Amino acid sequence: MFYTTRRQRPPAVLRCTLCGRELLLGEEYWACSGSRVCAGCLPELARQELAPCREIYGEERTL
């Protein structure tokens, strides 16, 4: 009797939405609002996501 092994298909390439860099297997990334972001781009993602909360001291918005 012969057994065959199924070859595993390599995972699809995953890229950072902001910089386009390929994410490597085992590398952490953040998935937020449809974006996948590498550690290097995390500060930029935070700025984008928190932009509606941004205030300038002395120029605060009044409700």
C-alpha cells in the first residue's frame, strides 16, 4: 500500500497596508479597520485612527 502526502501550499504573501513590506511567518502585525500593519508602521496607524481625537492645547474644540 502506498501513502501519498499532500503538499502544503505556501501561505499567501501578506503585506503591510501602509508601507507594502512583506510580513514574514511568525512576525507580529496589527489588523485594524481592514488594514494589516507591521510594527514599524504602528505609530502611523495610531495617528490615523486617533486623528478624530486630536486636540491642540489652547485651540480645543467646544461642543
